Amino acid sequence: MKLTLHIWRQTGNKDKGTFETHHLDDLSPDMSVPEMLDHLNIQIIKSGGDPVAFESDCREGICGQCGFVINGHIHSPESHTTTCQTHLRSFKDGETLHIEPFRAKAFPIKKDLMIDRSALDRIIESGGYIGVNTGQANEANSTLINHDLAEKAFDAAACIGCGACVATCKNASAMLFTSAKMNHLSMLPQGAPEAAQRVKNMIVQMDAEGFGSCTFTGACEVVCPQSISVFNITEMNGRWLWSSK
Amino acid sequence: MLNSRIPAGALEEKWTNYKNRAKLINPANRRRYKIIVVGTGLAGASSAASFAELGFNVEVFTFHDSARRAHSVAAQGGVNAAKDYQNDGDSVWRMFYDTLKGGDFRAREANVYRLAECSMELIDQAVAQGVPFAREYSGYLSNRSFGGVQVSRTFYARGQTGQQLLLGAYQALMRQNAQDNLTLHTRHEMLDVITIGGKAKGITVRNLDTGDITSHACDALVIASGGYGKIYYLSTLAMNCNATAIWRAHTKGALMAAPSWTQFHPTSLPQLGDHQSKLTLMSESLRNDGRIWVPKKPNDTRNPNEIPENERDYYLERRYPAFGNLAPRDISSRAAKERIDAGCGVGPMKNAVYLDFKHAIGRLGKEVIAQRYGNLFTMYQKITGMDAYQEPMMIAPAAHFSMGGLWVDYRLMSNLHGLFVLGEANFSDHGANRLGANSLLQACVDGYFIAPRTVMDFLAEETPEALNASDSFEQAAKASKDEVEKKLNALLNIKGTTTAEEFHKQLGRILYTKCGLSRNGKDMAAAKSELLELQQTFYKDLLVPGTEKDINFELEKAFRVADYLEMALLIVEDALQREESCGAHFREEYQTPDGEALRNDNDFCFVSAWKYLGDNKYQLHKEHLNFEFVELQTRSYK
């Protein structure tokens, strides 16, 4: 199949950036989007050009490293799917694609489609953990956790840290990311003792990183590869209110 | 003669004896010792966090943009522990025996026993970190049976156990990163080990964003850089998995053990075409309910649903009635290859077998199957566009896990003084074949429970010097940096016509066909000359664009492929030397009349550990495996 690609090229964070056009005509519908870029890059390299810089590691939709904006869709035109799990059969033969990096103030562009998402790591560092040292744990079955609660914690814990929620939000808010981790930990009995501190620290860090506020449009849940629910944000707001009393 | 330093005493007392006698360092003095950890997967992150909790000075390096991305994240099925929560007869001894037997008696008894012994503590630790393992309605932890054993000892978090365990370790690491005594460097790749007087004293890294080359001193070096199955190009591994860290250590004197022992996972998705960059794994748990078959007739192109029962060959059930579809990975993969080679493979490239849920759906209903495997069925549909509720899945064996790796003793220290190797990067616990759900376990146990004890024991005998770098370190560091720069520039300056990726594909093809699921002397001799030729062409015709002082993925790949090309030759050498079949290593010349592996305990009951001599030359060292507590048996799953 054939595709026309307009790919975002930018040499660094200070560069303005622009779209570069490529025509590809020997593609297979079974290719994933990163595989299409691999294919394109070999052509660029052989013609003496600079290949498109993009990140992609597991190619199974779980590591959270890939993620582009394709024709305005975060990650993919398919719902709840990462870029690496998007195959060319999702597009029409002859279609034109605009491929851009995730854009947010807190995610500076490093080069082409590569962005710096270390702000998310710093949010985790500020309180996205349970403060247990190796060796301190008690017997696993001595803390009973109901099946439904364990499943609910899992739903929140499933976040892959790709940043799609931020990229799609008109405010570039990281509320879905932050609230998912916070709720995962704070709803479990093991994580409850630190819940009040956790909510303060993580929200302060989130704001310091330059992420926007949440106006509850729900756009984040729509693009999340793990379908993480916006109710996590409601719950986080509740925790914030209680902790500030 | 290699000394594995196994502590004295009865099997169940060895680890306790070791811990009781291990030397300690006063809490106030620990910050004077610097430990470098390379890799932030399960083994790297868990050890780094644990070292920092103890008060050591820790510096951590990963080539990823975040410590949460390592490929531990992709392990789906679960993690084993001998808790015996299911009252089904499990015990540390049974888990030890299953693992040892699963590895075809090519692992150390003491190491394997310790793995089983520490397994229970790991579940406690992970639960305390908030890992959301599956639970019963009563609130108790749930288990399932996994990977060719008769008990239910596997703990799991849906199909994302690896991700959840890694997040636990990553969060513990990030918690320490906020403290003064741990520094995390993302986007830094280790390209050399600095040795002084035969001791590992530091590393040289490249900042992948700026291209800067820097050296870092340490009192103990921990490499936890994962497996190298990606050497086969098409594998279940992530795109960036590589052997460079362990290969660089190897060239500086660390022995490489059993490099040819790579596990081929039986339930990967088959290759669909030439464009493909990797193979996606479907969890082995699918084999609990799916039945594996191929058409009896070769080249049968009918739709699978139109093939009547009596024209299907459920070959695993036929050949291994006791274990059936749950036969261990090496056996299942080989049986699939046997049928595919016989012309009975299915799919457009005739390279797959069917995994059929029709009977399970009939027995349990679609809802139960969806509850158990829903995410995997969705994933299958996303990748292949096919609905596995309506027709059988197509699966095929794919390069997966490296049982081989840097040789380590009982303390997980390599023969290179001061270098510790954890997780998949080492050779130690899995013998010639790894059992399902033991990989997450080994990475975690190495990192959380073993390395903190053994590295402290080691450091207690060392004078801390890394924090005040000496002249001799500065000299060695400069030489190391120069060497790395020289290598990078050499790769950039070839300016040929073929990309690193294309070389990697050719390398993978040679290894898959001539030193893959099964091997023979004739093919491997041919592979050797093909590999040598490919290596020569690489240094004449490689094309790397760009410069060293910039983000340059092609340069990163080229460096890794250069190491893979060397390692491939050692893999073939290792497989050639081992004239027996054991576990994942199947030499066609050594099989029973009915096609099963023929082990040779008289001549090959040892670990092959190779010393690097340069110029594709190696010297073999042997570590004899003494079985004091179990009797060697023929591994049968019939």
C-alpha cells in the first residue's frame, strides 16, 4: 500500500521545527507504525539524509515509550491503543498522514518525535510509592484485600506512563497519570498510612512541573491505552480536600 | 578450575550459613562505598533501591528515558513462589527440583535451592509495595498453574505481572532517588568496563542525548542488563535489548557461560513478513485451556474450522500424554518445529501451529475464557486482525530468554573481581531451560535479597576508594574513554552502504537457521564461516549517518550489532563444543530414536565458561556440576 507522510522534524528544543514530506509506496498493511518508520529511515539513511528520531522499545504496547500524534489522534486512530500497536491496516491505501510528537509544555521536544517525559518520573519520585524497605514486609496473606478492591487497584496501576493523557488534554494536565498512581497505592491497606502526605506531595510536584489543571473534559480516558478511568481524578480531588482540612 | 564458592552444609542450610558468616559494614561507613548499577529492569532497580536503603552510595545507569521502561515490563504470566497456599503439595524442595529438572540438570543445586527458598519472601515484599496480585473474594492471594509443573505456585497480576513488579521496583528506586545517596542517570549507555589490576573499578558511558563520554568510578560494579535473545533479530525482546554491557565486561576478562542456551518460547505470534521488527509473545498461560494442533496432512490449506477432529494432530497430547499441552517450553517449541519442518505448518508462511480454544469455550463458556484471557485475545486481534473466539490462534516458537550469560559464583560475582551480575544477564539458576514464571522471580531475588548480602560481604574486605578517584583511576578512565571514542569514530567512518539494522537481520537469519531451535555440526560449521564473512563485510560496508555528538540511534545500533556479531561466533562455538542435547540445546546428532534429547552426563555435566582472547578466539573453562542432593535423571514428560 501507499502512504504520504508529513513528519515533524525538529533538531532540538530551541529549533522551530517543520513538517517534512515522504512518499512511501511499498508498504504492507501488517506493518506497525514504528515498523513503517524503520522502513522509511533506511531509505533516508541510504539517500544520505538524517533519519527520523523516534522512541519505541517493547512494540507490544506495554513499555510506554512510543507515542506520536497521527492526523491529530493521540497514539492512534484506533481507540485505547499505543502507536506501536497501530498497524497500517488502520489507514486507507493512498492516505496522507501527519505524524507529530506529543506536545505539552512539560514535555520538551528533544528531537523530531522524541520528547522528554522525565516530569512524570519526578511526580512518582515525590510520593508515588509505598515507603517500604526491602526486608520489612510481613507475610503476604496477612493483609487481606478483597477481590474487587484488588481489581480496582489494578485498573489504576495499569498506567504505562506514556503521557498520552497529557498530550490530548487542552490544558496539558497530568491529572489522570498522577491520580491513577495515587489511587492505586492509597486505596490499598498497605498504602493507606501515607495517603495524606502522598496527595500533597504529588500534586505540588505536578504543578511545579508546569502541567495544567483539569477541567474534566474526559479526553484523557478516551486515548489512554489502558482505559484508565477519569473517576481516579474525582477520587484524587476528594483526597486532596480531605487532606487539606 | 572455576570456584563456585558454594557454602558448606546441607542444601537447605547453605544460604543461611552464608548469611550468618557474611561480613557486614557499619551503617555509618556504608556511604563511603560506591556501587554502580547498570540497568533498571527488575534486577537492577531492585538491587539499586536495596543498596541505597542500606546506606551505600549508589549510581544507576540506564539507556532508557525512564527507569520504568525495561523489558521486565513485558513478562505476562506470573512469578513463582513455594508458598503452598493451595495445599497441593508444593514445597521449597519441590520447586527446587522442578526448576533443576526443567533446566535438564545443568544448573547448580545450591543456586536453584536458594532461588526457591527466597521466592516466598519476594511475594511478601511485592505485596507490601502495592503490587496488585490477583485475589480471591475472601481476600487471599490467588494462584495458577504455569509452565509445565504439577502445582499451582504462580502469582499473577492479570497479564501484566512483569509490569506491576517492575513498577514496584521502579517506585522503590525513585523513592531513593529523592535521597542524597542515589543518583539515577537515564539515557546513558555503558560502553566499557574500567579495570585496574584485574579488578572492575568503573565504567565508561555515553550520554545518548549529547554524545558525551564520561567515566565513573566504583568499589563494586553490578551489571543487570538483561538478556541477549535479540541477537536472533526476530525475538520476543524489546528493540533496544542488547548484549553490549555483558559483552564489554566479557572482553575485559569476565567469563561468558553457556551463551548458546537460548530459550525459544512456544507461544509467540508467527512472523508475517519481511518488514517485521519483532515477534509478539502471547502468554504461556493460554496453554492451560488452549489445545495445540496442526493438520495431519501436510500443506492443508483448508480453514481450520473445516478440518474435522480426526484429521487434526494434537501432537503434544500425542507425544507427551502426561503433560500434553503444558509440556515445558523447550519440548513444546521443538515439537512445533518438528511438525512445521514436516510440512504441516499453517498460516501464510506455513510457519505456525494452531492454539485452539473451541473445546475450552464449549466446556467453560465464552465468558470464562474472556475473563481469563480477554486482554490476550484483544491483543491478538489488534496485531493479526483475527478473532480467536471464532478460529484458532496461530502461534510459533520465537527466541526469548537467555539462560546463558556472564559466569557468576554463588555470590553472583563474576571471575572479574568486583563485578556482580544479576538477573537474565548472568548464567546461574535456569540450567539449559527456564521454567515459566521463574524469570521475574530470579531477577527479583537476585536484586532484593542476594546482591545486598553478597555485595556488602565483598565490600567489607575492600578499601573504599571510588569516591576519591586516584591517579591510577584517572589514567585508566582516560584510556577507556579514548578506546570508546575510537570505536565510535571507526563505526562512523566506514561510510559504506548497509545499515546496522540490515546487518542485524542477516545475522539473525544465520543464527535462526543454523544455531536455533535445533543444531548440528555441519550447519554450525557453515554458520561460522558465514558469520566471519558477515563480520568482515560489516567493518567494510556499514553505513552510520550523523555524528557522535548528537542523538544518534543508528550509532547506538551499530555499536550493539558489532558486539552481537562477535557474540554470535561464540554462541556457535559453544553449541559446537557441547556434543549432547540438553534443555534448549538440541543437537540433532544426539537424540533418542523417538526424537527426544539425549543428554551425556559422563562427558558434559559441566558449565562451559569462555574466556575472551581477542580476534574471535576463546578459551574454554569448565565448572563441573556436582549433584550431591539429587540423582540425575532422564527428563521425561511422556
